[in-house]
Amino acid sequence: MTRQAKGKTPRRPPPKKPSSTQTDPVGVYCRVRPLGAEDEECCIEVISSTTIQMHIPEGFKTNRNGEYKETQYTFKNVFGVSVSQMELFEHVAKPLVDDLIQGKNGLLFTYGVTGSGKTFTMTGSPGQGGLLPRSLDMIFNTISPYQAKRYVFKTDDKNGMEVQSEVDALLERQRRENNSSVPKTPSTRLKVDPEIADMIKPEEACKLEGVDDDSSYSVFVSYVEIYNNYIYDLLEETQEDVIKPKWNGGGTPVRQNTELIPPQSKILREDQNHIMYVAGCLEVEVKSAEEAFQVFWRGQKKRKVANTRLNRESSRSHSVFIIKLAQAPLDADGDTVLQDKNQISVSQLCLVDLAGSERTGRTGAEGTRIREAGNINQSLLNLRTCIEVLRENQMFGTNKMVPYRDSKITHLFKNYFDGEGKVRMVVCVNPKADDYEETLLVMRFAEMTQEVEVARPVDRPIYGFTPGRRYRNQAFKDELSRKLEERGGPIDPGMPAAVNPLILSLPPLPSCELTDPHDDLTLPRLIEALQNRQRIKQMMTEECNKTVNMMKSMLQELDGNLISKENFIQEQNGKLLEKDKIIQSNKAEIERLEKKAKMQEHKIDILQKTTKIFEDDKRSLQQELETREQRLQRELSEKRRMEQRMNGVISDTQFKWEKECERRVNALQLEMQNKLWVKDEKLKQLKAIVTESKSPLRPDPPPRQAQTRPQPQPQLQPNPRSQRPSKEDRLPPQRSISPSPIPTTTPVRPLHRRSRSAGGEKWVDHKPSSNLDLGTVLQPVIPNAIQVSAPSEKALSKCDRYVLTHQEVASDGEIQTQLIKGDVIKTRGGGQAVQFTDIETLKQELTAVPRRKRKSSEGIPGSGDGDLTDVAKKCSVAVEMRAGSNMGPGYEHHGVTKRRKP
């Protein structure tokens, strides 16, 4: 056997869902307001009776980079600028009034940005009454013949309705009229406010046919506003608080002895049928449309309005006008209202004028207006959130909790979205271009609201009474009054009505007309008839006396019983007094508990607000956490991509460096081969000189140009690294010395090798301003080049190659010039980078040239060292490109032998 868990509050039973499974979508209508000026730009076009199209204002697309496009929105009905208030009422509010009289609930609210015409649509102006006055006029035109007397229906404090007899209603009326603290309802005979006079033209009055004539009706109205998420009763009279006057030293009062009490906010409660209502709200019973609208106008003057930059009378609160219709069937006789509370049917129609959403930057709000605008926008955002969750639950089958309690406006009308009545919305839009962006948000909300389904309300039950009772009772009364008029009515007005039939049963009097003075029959006949009537009268008098005596004895007996009963009543009164004392003590205890309950409710409100703040903080922290997690995931994925990219780069770089090392090894081998070849050539030349010196008689050959043996140039791969190569990576320039020609060979002048820089490629020639002009004959010339003193991205983007002229002091103290070349490549970020590929070194040497006079030891064999030195000085010195290089600007110089004098 399991034990019941302790400390748990029992779950509250859920509200009863309507048994009807049929649903209706929320009816959304659109009304377009006329433009204020003819020259203003219009961004809304009415295409058909159900579709509108929004155009992008001029300049808006360029500012938003084409984010918005021309869009079309479809509604249940679209009302253009030429549609009258009567047509709007016929399509929108008239079906809701019909349902109200049939015992069903309805909700109608206007939605839109500030200054879009919501209040005009709901209230109207003289001669152009809005939805509210036309609804009141139709209700009273329909139920006017069947209204119950005032106070027959009586509201309780728990959103219910009671019925009482006509006598009790009369006493209630006298009590309320004598009680000055209770406000009197305005009478129809009073002078109507000129601001609301003639709201509806007589020819525009409408009436519902087929109303139940066997019921009695009564209308109650209430008017509240939701200001800064607090509910205030607009019909509540401003009370004065009597306080003790404060006196100063001179004996004059410092302040008045009365002051106005600020209105107290109302709270929302749930009745026994789980219907939300405003507790403590004043409900006024009205008997005509003029009286009802007078009550509405009295509350309208108390509504919070302010002057803003966009609207002269901008509503700063949401107003809710509630029309409650109570109806109860007549009894079986069709004469009085059935005294049964369970047979009372109460239906209500809520007409809501929502405050417009606004941006403080456009309205120029400051101080209190900013707070009001923030609360208005927050409540509208909560309404939009509730609609979104309802739509998601219905379309995707989810069971998310709808946040009705986040705002008073959604909490008050949550029953309508749960299936307690029809819901209709009128979207008011202003077609001017300044409101385009906010109107676009309103259109999206309206489009989403149309997708919400609301359960259809069930029909009220049919009572088990015979129909037509009222007409039969009225016909019976008319027939009875007609018969009494035919028979002359009662003979003696002072005589009881029960004696009249007895007098009528006496024998009729004979004719009293005398035609002859000698007539002896008429008078005796009249005397005999009178005697008979006198005799019958005496008999009736005797019977009456007997009955009177009997009644006296009965009255005496009743007096005795009455005295005993009075004594008994006095005893019961004593007991009642004791019970009254107990009741008073219980009332005091109840008042104390009510105060405690109010205090607890106030604490609950504070806790709810605190909970809401914490939930908002939690939501914001969760969003921040999700954002950081997403950012971390992106960083991790970026890190993985970078690792993969770096691994690829490393592998590519390793492969390229292997190729580069192989190339360098080959270049060094080739260079060593070249050096060996140069040494061999020198030895051959020395051998030829020595041989020539041994045969002096041989004539000198004619001078010819020496032919330099072409050196093989290996193909060089470009350096893959985009950085400037290090000092170890730079290849030293090769300096070749062209020796004197051998006489036996026929030298041929070699062709000039064309550099790649002279081709179609374009170069950036970077010559720093700090370089010195050495004044050499041989200078590097690069055609098709842009000369700059400092490289720029603009110059690099126009060229394919790059060369830097760099000067430095060599190890021997001479100045050498380096041409550092590279390729210009584009980067991923859209910039330019230089990948260095080659270096050329230009070196200048200053040598002392000896005299041309031949020494005496020249012809002596064995003096090879001096000859070698002399030959080396005679040879021309040439500086050329690095061996194996086939790119970049450079120059070659070959030595040419001078012709000897004979």
C-alpha cells in the first residue's frame, strides 16, 4: 500500500473545453486610412476586396540594399478609403451582435500603428458612428420590447447574475436612489453631450429579426483601460477622502479637509466557470442606446491620451468596453421572469481599442511617454507571442504553454482563444511612406493571426416551456379588459369587486314609463319588484352579518394566535440578535481575511513580476550561452580547417623545399663545373702565351673579338614562400672574367641574350630614395616598368613582377647592388603579395691599370707568375647574371681584345 505524498498542493482541475469540435479561423479585416495630404507618397494599394499590395517607398530599397520587395497580403475583407462606417459594421460587427443576442460571446479589437485610425473605427464621430455605437443601437432596437424592469437582473461580485422579483427590484431602486454614494445612471431625458450627438442617422438603424420573445433581457456595460499593464475602472467615480485638517499657529487651516483619492488598479480573477473577469469593476445597467453611449463617453473622457509628434490625441492605454447581455425565460404564465438562477444566460461582447505601436525616435517621446510607449509595445509583443505559440501548437501538434499571464490584455481574453467565443480583428493601416516599415510588421502579424483556429462556441440549451407564452398572456389581458368595458365595468367603485356579481344577479327592474294617468299596473309592478329586491337585500345583509360575525370570531382567534406568534417571534429575534453578533464577528473575520488575501495577492503580483524578471534574465543568459556555444563551435571548426590547411601548406612547402634543395645542389654542381672549365681555359691561355713567348719571330695575328663559351643555365623553380628570403637562401652572384682570346681561334661576337623582363610582363621597379648613384656605365634598364620609391597596393595590382634595387657594402668594402625579384600574386582577402624568386648582384671593382711597357723579364721563360698577373690585368672584367638564371633584367659584358701595334 503506497503512502500519499505530503506537502503537495492538489492540482487544480483544468477548464472545461467546449464539446464542439468545429473550429473557425480568426477573422482578420483590413481598413486603409486616407492620406493626410494629396502630395504624400502612398505605399499601399487595394487590389481587390480581399487583397492589398505594399510598394517600397522611394529611396527605401537603396537604404536597405534591396531587402524588402513588393508583397501582397490577403484578408477576409479589405475596406478602402471610400468604405463607409455602415459597410464596415455590416461585415465585421453585425454578426457578433447577432451571436450576442443568441447567447454567444464575441471579441472584436482594432490593431495597428499609432495614427492609423483605430479609435475612429471603434468610436467614430458625429454623423459617422463607429462599431461601438452601432452595436449598441442594434442591440436595443432588437430587445427593446422585451426588456425587464431595472434591477430585476442583479450582478454579483463573482462575474455572475441573479434575478429577483419586481417588488424587490422596486425596493432596490429606491435604496440606490436614496444612497448618494452609489452613482446614478444617466437618464435618456438628460441633455446629450454635443460631441456624441447624432452618431447614427435614423435611416442607418438596423434590427435583428427572429429574437426569442419568451425571454426578458437586460444590458450591463463596463469600461476599463489597461495602462502600464495595470487595469483601471473608467466608470468608477472619483472619491474624496475626509482627512483631519491641519492648523497652523495663526488658527487657519493649512490644507483642505478633503483630497482626491487616486484610482486603485483592479485585479483579474477566475470565476467558477474558469472565465477571467475584472474583480471590483462597476457594471451599469442601461435601458437605451443613448444611455449606454453616454456611460461610454463618461469613461472615455478619463482615458489616458497624449499629444505626440505623429498623433494629436494618441491613446496611451488599451481600452476595453464590455457589453453584457443577461436573459432569462418567462414563467409558464408568460407574465414574470422565472426566478431560477440556473436558467439565466449571460453573454458578452468585448470591444477593444488597442493602443498603437510606436517608435520613440519618430514620436519624440520623453520621460513618461517613453515608459508608456515601452509598456504598449511590450503588451503588443506579448499578444504577438501568444498568437505565434497558438499557431505553432495547432499547425505542428506541439503542446507549448501559451504565455497569457505575461500581459494583462492577453490574460483577460485568454478564454476567447480557448473557444469561449468568436474572435475578430480589424487591422488599421496608414498608407503613407513614413509608416512603411512598421506597417510591414503589422501585416506579418495579421497574416499569422489568420492561421489560428478558435473552437466554435456551443449553442445554449432550449428550455422546456411552451413557446408563445408572452403573446398569449398579453392576449388574455386584452380580452379581459375588453369584456369589462362592454359590461360597464364595476357598479360601485368603493364596493369590493366580489360583491359586484351578487348585485348583477338581482332581478332587473321593470319599465317605469307612465303613458296614462289612470295606469294602475306600472306602479304596483315597480313596487313589487322593489320589495323583492329589498327582501333579497335583507337576506344578503343577514348572510353578510353572519359572515362578518364569523370573520370577527376568526379574527379574534387569529389575534390570539398572532400574539402567541409575536411572543415566539420575540424569542426568535433574541436568538437572531445573538446570531447577528456571531455574523458580525464572522464578517469582521472575513474582512480581515480579505485584507490578508489582498495582501497575499499583492505579494503574489510582486513575486510574479520578480519571476518574470528572473525568467527574462534566464532567457537572455540562455541566448547568450547559445550564442557563445555557437561562436565556440565556429572557432573549433575554423581551427580544424586551419589545421588541415596548415598541414597541406606544410606538405606543399616540404615538397617545394625538397625541389629547391635539389635545384640548388644542381646549381652548385653546375657552378663548380663552370669554375673547373674557367680554370682549364685559363691554363690553356697561359700555355698559349708561354708558347707564343718562346717563338718571338711569329707575327701577331689580327685582333679579333673573343668568343665566350656559353654556360649552361639550369631551370630554376620559383621560391614558394612569399617572405623575403634569408641571407643563407640568397644565391651569390657569379663574376666571370673574360680572358684574352687565343690567337688560333676565330672568335665570334655572341648575340645579346634577351631577358624575360623585356617581354609582355609589367614590372614594379622599386628604387628607394636612399640609394646612391654610382655613375657606372652599365645600368640595369627594365622596359615596361612602373618606378616607385615605396611600393603601394595600387601599383602592385597593375603589375605581374616586382624588382627591388638594394645597395649594401660588401666584405671588401665596395658597394654592391642587388636586384631582388619576385612575382606579384593575389591573396584571398583581395590584396596583393610578393613571392621572391631570384636575386642578381651587381658589383663594381676599382683596379689600378699598370703601364703598357713590357718588362725585360717578359721573354724569359720561367717567369710565369708575372705573366699571369699581367694577363689577368689585361683581361676585361664582366659581371653577369647568376649561373642558371633565366629570368629578370640583367646584362652581360664580354671582353674584346685590343689590336696590338706592330
